Amino acid sequence: MWEKEQLVDKILGLEIDMEKLKEENAKLRELLKRNSKNSSTPPSKDKKKESKATGKPLGSPKGHKGGTKVDFGVPDKVVIIEPPKVCPHCKQEIEAKNVVKKRFQAVAELVEKPIEITEYIYEDGECPHCKKPLKAETPINIIPKEQYGPRRQAWLDELRGYGHLSSKKLVKVCKTFNIPITQGTLNNQLKKLNKALSVSIVELKEWLKNQPFVHMDETGWRKRWMWTVATKLTSLLEVRDTRGAKEVEELIGKDYNGVIICDRAKCYVRKYKRQLCWSHLKRDTQACAETKLESDKKFAKRMSKYISEIFHPLDQKENTTPLPDKVRTFLKREWHSPPKKTKSKTLRNQLLKEWDNLWRFISNPDIPPDNNEAERTLRLSVTHRKVCGTSRTVWGAEAISKLFSVIQTCNKQNKSVLDFIKNSLLAYAHPHLIQPSLLPYP
């Protein structure tokens, strides 16, 4: 039989356990409510809502201008299709060809072997005067001692980076096009590409250190981190060991005097001038609006109006008081933060602590109030990580990050990725050729 004191102790212990379980349950419920609108969770992890039938007709709306057929230019060959020699209606034979009108149909089709194989015969000679050997030089349009041309290599590299194809899948693609290759050859070509792009990447990194402002962000990459330093016309991606302030200093330089547009991560040390991303603050405000506390909801309702005014400014006649003054008045005077540690109180303290780093886009209109440029730059690497995983080796991570940098930068500058990679491989093989540049200059 239980004694009275033992029962009391047992009940008290159960009440303590119950309180702990309630706290854990509340935290788990909060985690389940997280999505891309109220946290840093990517949109791909949001729960998909079931689409409801709207009753609208399918297809393009009225007035939509359709696209036209692509003009392939001069055809490689022409096939003339004659009319039938027996009339399908009266079953009479037609002796002479009677053409009333001509119809044209251009068809682009893959051929059985869509490559051109060229055999180069090097004829080495000897000087008749000094009797020393004279070797025939390799043409500048191919790579010495390489079995595959630079354009074909650039095509596979673009498929690897932009199409997210692994070496095994690339072998299958080449087999479909009747271009035999092995995974070992593909890996050797990727190592060569890693060296060929080094000059352009180093040049871009040094150029970014002198820009008035840059976007920075990072994402996980198999026990390491994929970092990006981006501008409107360039994108630099690089795999680093940690997520610390040391990586920021090595990427952008210890003496960088510009503005870093970033989130509120601790790795962006305070010695740099920063512009904190208002899109992140918008999601944090939405998280406050979805809590059960009435104080958090009131705070979120007011802050949402100010944040919307940042992205959609009001007219000058209506906007008599500067926006920073209105927000500061609300946070310091009007908003009485509750005594408990709530989301609104934490967010308010962070805003006042980083006040100068919130409004740099007002003094410099070229600086955007959000860090969307860096997040768009990282999207390619995140998709690659989901589709075919990350790189197990250090050189593989370096090569794929350089490839991402080239693809993203060339897309921003409307340059051909295939031509850039091809020219980089040729410049690496022939040192007297000029290395292509990723800088946004003509």
C-alpha cells in the first residue's frame, strides 16, 4: 500500500512531467506551423494545398498572343514529296505530275551520330641545317592529347551543372547520342575544368572586394557550406569549411568598406557595414502574427504595415513623416513590450540593436532592402544538392562551385555558358590564348 507522503510526491512528480510534456508539445506544434512565409524554411517544404476546380476553361486566356514557329534557317537537306500517282477519289492513274501549290514543313531531328570525328595526323620533321626535330603544333581549336573536343566537353559540363546530371547519367546520355565515354574520363575532364576556371574565378573574387555593396548568403553542402557573394550581374559561389565569420573575411576581405546585404546570422560580424534583409524580417513578423498571444498579434499587425510601405512606398503627399522615424516611435514609445520573453519582444530588441543596419537602402537607392539576389543565386546549388547530392571530395566541391559561378554569371550577363567553358578549356590548354572574363564589361 502507498503511504500518503509517497502519493503526494508521486502526484507532484507527475505534475512536473506533465508541464514538461506541455512545453515540448507547444514547441512541436510551433515547428509544424513553420513555412516559407513565417520562417526561413524553403518553399519546397511547404505543404501543398489541394487544388480546387474553379470552373474556368483550360488553356490561354482571350487576347493571349501565341508564339510563332522557330525559323531553323537554311536546311541541311531538302526532301521533295510528290503527289500520289493514283487519285484516292476516282482511282484513276495520273501520268504527268500536276503541282497546284507547294507546302513547306521544316523538321529538326536528331541524327544517329550527331558528332563530327576528325583525325589529325601530325607530321614531325627535322631541320636540314641543325638536324633538330620539328614537331607539328596542335591546332588552337582542340586540346592537346585529348580525345574529345572542347565544345563537347563544355556541353557535358553545362548538363552537369544546369541539368543536375551525375557522371553516371552523363554516360547514359552520351550512349544515347552514340558518343561512348566512361565515368573516369568525365571525372578527369571535371578536374581539368576546375583548373581552367581558376583564373576567371580569382579575377571575379578580387573584383567583388571593391564593389560598393554585395549580397551574401550560405547553405549546407555535406558537412560544409556553399557560400555566395552576388551582385546584379555576377555570382560567386564557393564551398567553405564552416559558417563562421572567418569565411566572410576570406571571401570579401578584412578591409572591405562596402555594404553587405545579408540576414541576421552571427557570422556577419559587426565590423562590416550591413543592410539587413527586410524579407527575413517580414517572415519573422508573420510568425508573430500566427502565435496565440494577443500582444504578438498587435505588434505584427502594425509592423506589417511598415514593412509593406518599404516594398511599396506611399505617395509623397501621404508620407509626411519619414518611415524610419515612424518605426522608431512605434518601437520605443508606443509599443510596450510584455514582461515575458515573447517573439515580438525578441524581434523588437533585435531591431533596435541593429537600427543603423536596417536603413542603409534609404541613403543609397541602389542598395535593395532585401537579400533576394543571393537566395536566387543559391537556388541552383540547392536544386543540385536535392537531385544528385553533394560532392564527396574537396576538388569536386571546388569544381562544381566554379561551374555554378560561371552558369549564374553568364545567365545574368546574357553570355553563352557553352562558349565560355569552351574558351576557358582552350585558354588553359594553349597559354597564349586570352582567358575569358566573368566581369560585367563589354
